[in-house]
Amino acid sequence: MWAILGIFVAAIVIVLIEVPTLLKKGFKKELWVFSILLLFGIGLSIAEALDAKIPNPLDWIAFVFKPFSDFLFDLLK
């Protein structure tokens, strides 16, 4: 509960610091990208705070390259 509240407080502080500058300079596309990435980060942070199982990107990389690695090791034996 407190971790989630801390995440929201940190996100609000980040928004209060960054958004006025983006609006003043007229960076509309950058504001959209900032908002999407911030929401994605908040979602992942809340999931981590709730001990949800979040897939690791390295697991996918290992899954893709494992057959090739096994082939090379067998070749070098």
C-alpha cells in the first residue's frame, strides 16, 4: 500500500517538473511519448510492488538463441 502511494507521489512530482516545460515549448509529440512511457513505468512499478510475476526480456533472448548455442557447443566438442 505504501509502496504504491510512493510510486504515485513520485510520478506526480515528475509530471509537475516535466509537463509545464513541454507545454511551454510546444512539444506535443514529446508530451505524448512522455505520458505513455510514464504510464508504462508506473504500471510496471505497481506490478513489482504487488509481487506480480513480470517476464524478463532476457528469458526470451535465451529462448531464441539456446538452440544455436547448443549447436555451437556440440560442434566444438
